[in-house]
Amino acid sequence: MATNIAYNNHCSIKPIIYYNGRFHFVEEDIATKFHFDTDYALFQIYNFKGTKHDIIEAITQVVGPVGSVSFLNEFERSYSRCLDNRIELRTGSSIEINNSDMLKIKIKFSNKPHSVVVEGLRTSASIASLTLNGFADWIPLDSTSYECILRSSNMSNENLFFKSEARHYTKLRALSDPIDPAILDVVIDDLLDDFESGAFEKLFPGPIISIDRSINGMFMTVVLTRARYIFDEDMGKLFIEVLNSLIHDRKVEKKFDKLIYDSYFLLSVRILNLIRDLVHLNEIYEDFHSPGVCPLFAGSIKYMKVKYIESLTDLEKALIDIGFDRFEDRLQELTMIVREIDRSVETAYINLQEDIEKWKKRKSMANFSYILSVLIAIALPSIYHYYRQTENVPFGPITTVVGCIIGLVCAFWHGWARNSYGKAITSHKKAIPIHSSTANSLEALQRWLNRLSIVKRCKIPMNNEELKGRKILLSYLFDELVSSAAEMRLSISLEDELRRYR
């Protein structure tokens, strides 16, 4: 029962944990899903009061010497996105947030079941001594560890939860939903004012679950989201990382200037929304059905991408340079890239509409030819049978059979063409609303970039040591934007390549 609460993949429900003033995305345990030989457990540890050597020694006592422990950076993925053929940038980045009392670790093991490892960590005296609240300060970041912790907690209101889940499921936030800056601004204020329930209701509508860790009266709060698309896992991680960074930035901003903060806040949110739209648009392009007179030219862009190696432009390489000593340079490069994306997306949208209109006409012609071929295949034997009774047959049986075969072959061919054009029209029409959303995101970001370059009071301070998280977040967002734009550029170029054969 606890497994269904924890990570109901069939219903695409994904938990988000709130603890110690931060949100935590619980990612899908890929090792368990694909039955890898080596499993892993991912944790965020708070109130840490030992050394890295101490924690390695304590974990080794639980998993044995065959296990391994690695310490992750704040914005580092546990698994590379290249698993699903995405472009990965700046692997092994040196970006790091130094918090002496906070660690993000990944434990690899192969000699014990996952549940045994988590239970061993929970009951270990050595592990308990390393944090203020023992294992309660260990927040699970992978689905299997989350399930194991949930099973060992006191969930006396399971039945109430199931009723609540059924009632609220239809309004759960999707991980890929666009972010409303106005709502997010209020949510961050609510969280800093300790009005957490109000913040959860605005940002993550649905049930709010408190999980008792049975140590020092500690609880971790869980809100639920839903996944609709393949890319929701990546977008969920990105959104949570951006959200935590924005909360931290507003918390440490001592000399609060509303105009300056809005410059950074809105820039981050609008880049995030653009990334979301580009990723969504790219997913749709990869699933396009491409019609053709021959199945050889009806392949998908996703299949074709395997044969291509994407290279970044000089401008894209410049943007992902993490040097922010002169933010104006980065801002100028960002503005130029956004303009390039806008031109590419606009041209692709025009081509998309032209293709749809062209295919509608061809589908109508194929439909007419299909009906005509079927009528010919039916008419020939009927005419032959009718005139045979009058002994005045205009053509012989061989001609009749050959005519029927030709009619049936033509009917099959035109029927296939009609269905192929229909699938192409349907798949390409799905991109129209996402094109509109992407255009709106591009327009909003360009307006804000123009404002930042004109209004001097909107200049974002980047070299304040207390606000170094701004450099980290913007570097991360620039990486993701360049990656998404490069993927989209490749999809558009392959779609243009396919247009030559249609």
C-alpha cells in the first residue's frame, strides 16, 4: 500500500518533499526500473556535523566495502540526460554551493537489496550521530529510497489520503506547466513568512502529507505533482532547483531593492518558461509523422537524430561560459541568442502551416482516388457479369481480373497515402499551440531583456559574495537554454531536410 502512495508511476504521480525550507524532487530510480546490476540511493543530508571521511566510514559499515559514496554538486544530475538522446553540456561542471552543514550524496551498491540498505542507514548508530536529528535529516531523492522510508513511517491516515488523492488528482500541478511569475512571487513571500500551507495550495494544489520520521518529532512534508510528458522528469528537477535558488536569493538579500530583485527574478522565470516551451516543442517535432510516396522518407526526426552529431555555434559556446565578471556581455549574448531562436521558431511555424495546408489538399486528392479505385474494382466484375448474361461481353475474364487487381492495388496505395497524410496533419497540428506558447515566452523574455539593457536601475548585481547563487543559477539556466535551443535547431534543420523529399 505504501508503494502506491509513494510513487504511483501508473498514475504518473510524483512526490515533492519540503524540508528545512527547501523543496526536493524525488527522481525515478532508473537503476531499479531497468534492472541495472548496480543500484543507487540518493540523499540530501541536513544539519551535518561530521566530516566526509566520517560519513563514508559510516555508510561503508552498512553497505559493505563493495559500495561507493560520491558527493554531488547542487546542480548535478545523478544520471546524464544523454540516456534519452539529449545534448549534455559542460559535464563535470565545477559549479558548487559550499554549505558545511548540507551534503548531497549518492550511494552505489550491488550486494544488498535497496530496502536493506535504507533500513541499515535508518537504524545505524554511526549514521545517527552525524546529524542533529539522525536519519530524519536524510531526505530521499530517489523513488525507491522514498518508498522504503514511507513504509517505515507512521502513516495512520492512509485511507484518508487515498480519498484525498482521488478528490484532488484532477487538479494536481503538472511538472511541465508554465510558471506564472506573479503567483511564484507570492509563494516565495508566503514561504519566508512561514505561511507554508498557503504557499503549497497556490503552487502545488492537492493533498499535503506529513510523514513522521519518528526521530525528535521530525516530519517531512510531501506535496504531489503529476507527469504528462516524457520530459516532465527533467523539467521537474529544473523547476525545483530554480525555485530553491530564488527562495535562497530573496532570503539573503539584506539590502532589498524590489526593482533589482525583480530584474533577476523575472529574468530567471522567463528563461525557465522558454526552456520548457523549447523542450516541449522539440519533443513534438521528434514525434512528427512525415508522409511520403515511399516509406523510406516517412521516418521520424527522433530516429534521424541518431545519425547526426550536433555542434554548438560560437555564440552558444560564448553564452555557456560561466564567467560573469561582466554581466552586460552575458546579457548581450543572451539577447542575440533569443533573437536567433525567435527567427528559427517563426520560420519553422510558417513552414509548418504551409505543410499542413499542402497535405490537406493531397489528402483530399488521395481520398478521391481511393474511392475511385474501389469503385473501379467493384464495377469491372459487375459489368462483366451483367453483359455475360446477354452474351455481348465487351472484355474477357482475364481483362476483368487484371482490372480488379489494378483497382485494388490503387485503392490500397491511395488508402495508405490518405492515412499517411492524415497522421502527418494530426502530428503537426499538435505543434501549433506549443508554437504559440513559445512565441509568447520569447516575446516576454525579449521585452524584459530590452528593459534590463535600457533601465540602469534594473542592472543585476552579480559580484556580491552573499548573492553568488545568482551566478550559479544563471549559468545553469544558460546551459539549459543553449542545450534546448541546440536540440530545437537540430530538429528544425532535420524537418527542413525531410521537406525536400515530400
